[in-house]
Amino acid sequence: FDNYPNPFNPVTAIGYRLSAVSNVDLSIYNLLGQKLATLVSEEQIPGTYEVEWDASGFSSGVYYYRLSTNSGFVQTKKLILLK
């Protein structure tokens, strides 16, 4: 579960791997914890995934992305957008 490049401008790819069928939610948040975008919200089968976030409509700064599954996995990481 990581993104590259980071820092990025304006597109970054977020990769993750599932070991079991899961309902996946991958969302982008600002520093205040407000949800700005939902990149994935669906049931997915085991495998490796890569999702691109095009942040060209957003200003430079720090953002967070959170991956959560219905099995209880939740992880949050930081993104840096430099324009």
C-alpha cells in the first residue's frame, strides 16, 4: 500500500494488494479530515491493484489517502502535491 511518485504533480498512482475478497474504500482527505474524493468503493477479488489520482484540480499541499476494507483493515498515508 503505497503511492508513487510522492511528491507528485499532478498525477500519482496508489498501489495495494488484497489477499481475500473485500469491500474496498480508497478515499482522499485534506488536513482537516474532509473527504475530497473517493477513488474506489466496491467489492474486489484478491490481487494487486493500482489506482491513479489526478489532482490537477487541487492546490499544492499535503493530502491523505485512506484504504479500508470490511475485514477491519484501515491504513492512512500522506501525499504531497507540488505544483
